[in-house]
Amino acid sequence: MTTTVAGLLAGVNDAKTMTEATAERVMPHGLRGHCNSPVAGHCVTEPDGQLGLRGMVFSRDGSKFVHAHIRGERTNDPATLGARVCAELLRQGAREIIAGIPH
């Protein structure tokens, strides 16, 4: 039964959308965000086929934010891209913003 369902779902899956969504999901996971965290991510496949991921983390009142935009490398791996954007946001202080720690 599981194989049958997986086969049916594979038929309606869009590989480009799945790739972009993977990058978008890896980023907040690495930030240890949750559904109420002020985190945004948007991945697109550029005309040259490279992935580009923008990530942002905001303070609850919007007074502080950090931003990162990274394009995929030669591997164009969505999980690697999501992890790289996450690392850049953390380097800029995203963890403190999410936790509500004043700078």
C-alpha cells in the first residue's frame, strides 16, 4: 500500500518545487525556529538553473532583522544552500533575534 501511495504522489510531485521547498525548509530548521518564529525564506531557480535562497529573521516588533541571499554553487544542492543561508543568518545574530535577546 505504501508503495502504491508513494507512486501516486510521485506522479504529481514537481521536482523544481520540491527542490526549492527543501532549501526553504532546511534554513529555519537550522535556526531552530518554530511556526511562530519571525523567519522568512524564499528559494527560486534562476534562469541559468542555479538556486537562489533569500532568508530573513526579524525581531517581533520589526525593529531588528538580518538578511542573507546566497546562490547555489556548482553542486546546486538545496540542503547545502539552506544550511549556508542559515549559517550566515546565525553569524549575523539570528539566534539572539529569535530568542528576543537585546543587542
